[in-house]
Amino acid sequence: MSYAVIHMQKFKIGGVRGIQNHNERLKKSRTNPDIDYDKSKLNKKLDDQPADKTYYNRIRDRIKELELPKAVRKDAVVMCGFVCTSDKKFFEKLSQDQQDKFFQESYNFLKNRYGEKNIIAANVHYDETTPHMHCYIVPVTPDGRLSAKDLFTPTKLKQLQTEYHQHMKNLGFDLERGKSSDREHLSVQEFKLAAKKSELEREIKKINSSLTRLKSLKNDLKEYGNIINTLDQIGASTGFLKGKMKVSKDELNYLKSLAKKSIVQEYELKKLQELTKDMPKLQKAYGRLQEQNFTLQQKNRNLEAQLQNEQNKNQLMRNVIKQHGLEPELERAMKQRVNEKSLDLDLER
């Protein structure tokens, strides 16, 4: 059974340009080998934003409309992105019109839930291994605040998964509810890698089941071979009947059923051999995914270590500042810095 998958990730202003480059295919990706740029013309834009307006400017203009009482911090989450998809086999069963409907309805779901005026971009990518939609919004709460933290609590994320599944199921898409991840925010790259790994694991499980059946069939064929040999020996020992043997009707029917069953088993054996011929290729692909997954995990550990190191340095500096009574000067300098940097989202007013 296929799953209705919706995944959310948060972004600060520094990550916006890279997201636009990937989503709009403005530059060739060096990290995503799945993109077939010859098929990029099949991708679809679902939002109503002007194509020549950058994501940065779309975010800036929406935040201006909020008329917030305080300047937006430079490290604030200003954009949240969704990936809506299922597995490759699910889409292979759908016509192109049905696939278009799947993503249009996914977009409608997010538009109605978070407000069309908060949508920055929405694009369907048909040029990758599995079709999917990216949708990006400014995280505005119902009372008009910029707060991804309040908009996407763990409880609300679970509700999002449940209600998205129900919405798609009501429209006739035969899907199970997606499973919640133990990690709250996987990166898009990690998410796609996990989805591929899961799909390969399902394929390998099917092939292993076929191999088990194959072994059973081989044993059956061996048994039938022994029976045939026995029958041949019986025929050879009855030469005085001039090459003919008398058997009962029940025995004849039994021999016929054995012959028919043997033919069916041989046919199934051929089918299973066809199914299992791609096993080495799948195992090799699975191994590559495991290596990529290990690399990503290592990068994450390195980043976490760097973050911890910077936090330790920051705490040490604060302790020194406190010991020398320089906290008021630091506070004034930080306020001035925030006022200057807030122009990143407030300039060109």
C-alpha cells in the first residue's frame, strides 16, 4: 500500500536563495543526481506569484503587510516548505491528468489551510525519479504574527499529516496515512533519500519472498523428477506386457494432475526467474543509498559538533563580559546590530 506523504521544513532568510534556485531550476544541481533536465519542461507552477519576483522579495512584501510591532530578527524562520508526494509505483498507476489532480488538490489543501496570501511558491517536479510538489509559505499565525514555532507544534504537525491523508482519500486516492518521522525536521535531501531507501527495501522484500518461492518450486520439480524416474522404472520392468501397462482410472487421473501441476510449476518458475533477475541491480542501488545516508549522518554530526563548539565559545565570551561588567555595552551594541540587520527584511520600504 502507498502512503500520502507530506513533509515540512523551516528556513531562515539565508536559505531562501538556494531554495529558489532548486525549485525553479535556475541552476543545475550538484547534489541531486535524480534531476533529468530534459524533462524539466514538464514541471508545473501552481502559485499566482509573478515569475520574475524573487522569493526574497515575496517574503519581504508579505512581512511588510503584517505591520509587525518589532523588527524581524535576522535568525527568524521566515519561510516553511512542504513536500507532498507518495511512492513511485503509486504515480505509475495514475494517468498524467490524475497526477496533475493529485498535486493541484495538495496545493488546494495547503492554500486553504495556511492562506493563499502566505504562499510564496508552489511547483510540481516531474523531472525527478518520483513526482512531488514543493510548496513554500510565510509562517503567519491566525492572529497575524510571524511564528513558525506556534504554527507548527508537534501536535499540529500530526494533525497536518492526518488531515492531508483524509483530504486526499476523500478525493478518491487510495493511500494510507504517512508515518510520522522520529526526527521533527529532516532536510529535503535526507527526506528524499529516506523515501528512496524505503521504496528499495520494499522491492528487495518482494524479491526475497520470490526467492523463497523459487527454492520451494525447485524442490517440487525435483520431487516430480523422482516420481517420473520411478514410473519409468516400473514401465521398464513390465516388458512382458509388450510396452503397455494397465492402471486404474484413479491412478491415471492422479498422473494427469501431476503432469498439469508440473507445467504450472514450470511456468511460475520462469516468472520468478524474470522477477529476480534485477536483484543484483537493486542490491547495488540499496548499497549506494546506505553510503549516501551514512555520509549525510556524518555531515549532520559534524555540523552539530561545530554548533556546540560555537555555543561553548559564545558562553565563554559572555562569562568574560559579565566578569568585567561590560553587559550594558554589549546590550547596546546588540540592539544597534539588530536594527541594522533587520533592514534585510525591511529595506526598500
